Amino acid sequence: MSADPASVIARPFDWLFQAMQKLGPMSELIQGLLAALAGPPLERGYVMEYLMAYTYSQQSHRNLVLRAQAMVATAQIQPYLARLMNVVLRSQESGVERRAPADVDRKVTRLLRSSPSIWRRAIVAPYGLRQLEQAVDWDELEREWALRNLLVHKGGVIDRAYQARHLNDQPIGAVIDLSREDIERLFDLAVSVRFAFGLACTERVDPGRGVAAASEHYVCYWPQFAAGHFRAALGIARAALAFATNPEEAAVARVNMWLARDRLGEQESVGSEVAAWDVADLPRHFHLARLVLLHDDDRAIALLKELVDEGTVTPDDARTLPLFARLREAGVIS
């Protein structure tokens, strides 16, 4: 089968299965692309862009797999931005004149073709989405989006602007060499940004519901933490903190952020922040969290036993909560 762009676009699935037969070691790439092609139209479009670029690439199988995964990861963000923008632009309560559907579509399309710094200016202050200012790590998103643009629009070939702006030590004209850590970071970022945009969208549609969802962020946080995706867990907790409306909700989100950062090797900075954390007006289980985060294990175990005896913490909490994961792994508690 011909691998020219027109043939790929006309019969993408036939082309994929032909490629699957010829490129056995690339089954991971094929599976990722098939999954993305089954997704929303916007994601399908970007995956097709990648397929066209792929047909002319001479890179190794390993780098192709990683580049494909990078495309799939970043393609997960834009549909959530599009959904959020459609909600705020079609809302009469957005603080601006309600727009016709065609105007909304054009504005959303223009925004999707821009950068995260422009997204930030366009949606945070103008539409009262103040929580998004803190819910998203905009600097990281800007950096990773530049990588995404390099892959989509320039086939991953490093140019002078990308090298200078992002301090990349690979030579100009080379196809960027990605690592497994790069891809994990992209997927973790996509998870956290989607969570933040999802909260903002839900809060706009049904005020109070996004805040309630943020207070229950554990259901999204724990699977990421348990799987070792600590950056994703950190991003989810950051978004939950931005949407918190009372001191206890904020404290839970803050503890979860510290736990993730502790696992990311930031023990010293986390320790300094936790040491300065005033828990005097918070329930006693936050005193326990403070001791655990300070790695004051003897005092933490003593207080844990007290709280279990009085029923504030259950034995099941000790066996399952991420707060106690380090102690479980060390065999201090079971």
C-alpha cells in the first residue's frame, strides 16, 4: 500500500494494519495511534498529522514510538480546552455579550491554534476563571506545548528558536531525541491539566459542583499516586487546592501535594514548608499528617495508635491512604 499522505488520509485503518504487519516491534505505537483515532475528532486530526510526518521519517523505531506517544499525550489536552471555551463563550453569565455559535467556533479554533500563554490571558481573567490561575502549572504547560509544536509542525526537527528558548543541548537540525521520562512527564501533565479544565468547566455549568468534585479529588489522586505517577498526582492536588473553599479541604489538597513532591525527591523543601505549617486550628489527623511528612516516624506511629483507638482514623485508613504509603513500604505499619 502507498504511504503517501493522500493514501494515508483516505484509508487510515488499512494503512495502519499494513504497517502493523511490517513493523512488529512498533506495536505499541500502532496501539496508541489506533486508540487516539477512536477518540474525539480533534484528537484524530492531530494523530493523522503525525501519521503523515511518520511516513517520511528515518528515525529509529524507539524514537518513533516515543514521538507518537508524545503526540497522543498532548492531544488529550485540547478537547478539554475546547469544551471549556465553548461553555464560557456560550454562557450569558460570562460577563461578555453572548456570541453566535459560528463566532464561538471561530474563536475556539483560533485559540486552539495558539499557545498556553495565550490561553491563560484569554480565559482566566476575562471569564472569571480565577481558580485556573493556580490550578494549572502554566510555565510547565508552555514548555511542553513548545515540544508538542516542534513535533507537529516541524517533524521534531530542532530549530534555533526552540534550542535557545528551551536550553536544549541537541544540535540544530537534528530530530529531537526523547526519553521515556519525557513521555511520562507529558502524560502526567495531560492528566493534571485535563482535571483542572474539567473542574473549571463543571463549576461554570453548575456552580458548586466543580468545588464539590475538587473536594473528592482523592478518587483521581490515589490511582495516579499508587501507580507512581507522582507528577500527575501533584497536578491533581494542585487543582483541588485552587478550588478549595474551606481550610480543611485546602489542608487535604496541600498534604497530597506535599506527599507527591516528597516522592519526587523534594524532601528538603517539603520539610521546610511542613515545619512552618500551623495545624493548631485543624483536626488532629492533620497533626498526624504533619509528623508523617516530616518523617518523624516514632511520634507519627504513637499518634496514629491514639487516633485509631479513638476512632478518628480506622485501621483500613492506615492500610490504604497515600499518607501512610511510605510507612507501609518501610514495614513500619501493615
